[in-house]
Amino acid sequence: MTETIPAQATGLFSERAAPARLKDTFAAVWVHQMTSASIPPVIITPDATVDLQWFRGSLRVAGPDREAQTEHVGPNEVVIGFRFHPAAAAGWLGISMAELTSQRCLLEDLLERRAQQMAKRVRQDGNIKSLVHSVADAISEVSDLTKPNATMSAAYDLVKVGAPSNTHLIPWLMSKLDMSERTLRRSFNESFGYGPKTLDRILRYQRFLRLLSQSNVSVANAASEAGYSDQAHLIRECRRHTGTTPRQLQGLLQA
């Protein structure tokens, strides 16, 4: 079996809020720069987001991921990501996220001429900071920026906060959003690429990761605070999303 490593445990990663000209559609801009050393394939953990990425001289759309994905990234390579607000990608791309689940698609295959115009405006001079600005300029100059679907943005926030104790997620969301179950599931698939329970599972694991990265938090406390009551469940989720055990992952994240 080929050795892999979680993406969070390699290279230099930085993130900041999206520039003002993109803030209606995009929440953040991130840069992940690999080191000069060769690394094994990296595992991309599902994070309930959709990204517009500049990678190897092209614009592509990444996600939404239902399961972990494996990427091959070379020494010194740089990935720049523009993270959509929750429930914003479908409107900007004009396509249901269910069609892009766990996919990496060239933007040109989705937006054709508009994507070609964006790519032509990007200037590459070897400087990462100026490249980020250039990609941002290209996006804002060519595309019509759209705001997230308000109802589904609220739905995302509800799932992130979580249903009250002893309350089933789906009926609770149906009541809060005044939707039938059929409409709820269809809307989630269009905006997020999967249903409420999958979104809930992914967001819970992301809470665990954030807690685990703190040096003074034990695996048990991070698991409990994130919402895991069953250690075996956590281990299965960790292997599913990052290909390792919770303790192994903690060592990698805190190295």
C-alpha cells in the first residue's frame, strides 16, 4: 500500500479573508506551498467546502468531497484556493454540487469561454503574493459574483450549530426551514453535494481536527467536545478521512 500523509501535516499553509471585491461569493483565500523535499501522496480531508483553485497554471474546481481524496503534489508546488461561502458555489458555477461531489474539474470544462478569459488574465511572475492578487483580479473582472443562497446558508449554520439533544436532525431541519423532506434533501444536494447527515458528519470531524491541533488538548477531550461519544466511531472516521488513527494524526498535526 502506498504511503500517504494528511495534507494538514505537510508544507506551509496560510489563509485569510477573501478580498473585498470577492467577499460576496468567496469566504477566504488560502495558499498551500509544498517544501522542497519529495513527499508521498497527500490525503485531502472532506471539509464541507468548495474551492476554486489555481493549480499548475490552470483554474479548477475542487469538491465538495464526501470521502477523503488523494492528490499527488510535487516539491515546491503551490496550490492557491478561493473558498466559496457555504451555498454559494452552485449559483456562481450554474451547476448542482451533486454533479461535482468528490470531483476535481477544470473550470474551463464548466464555464468554457468565461474560464478561458480568466486564465488569460492571470500573470505569473514567480511571486506567490502577486499571483494571488492576479487570480483574484481575474475572477472579479470576468465573472458575475453572486451571493450564497440565503435559505441554504441558514441551513448550513443550523447543521454547524447542531440539533438539540435527543432531537433527530432531519425533522428538526424540516421544521426550522419550513421544508418537506424531499425539498430539504434536494436543496442540500444542490448546494452542498450531499444530504444533511453527511454535512453534519463532516463538520463534526472538522471540529475534532481543530481541537486536536491545539497542543494542550488530549484526543479524548477533543473527541468529546467535538461530539463523539464512541471511541470506535471516532477511529473509523479518522481512518476514513485521513487514513490514520487519532493519536497518529495528533502527532503529525503537532509535529
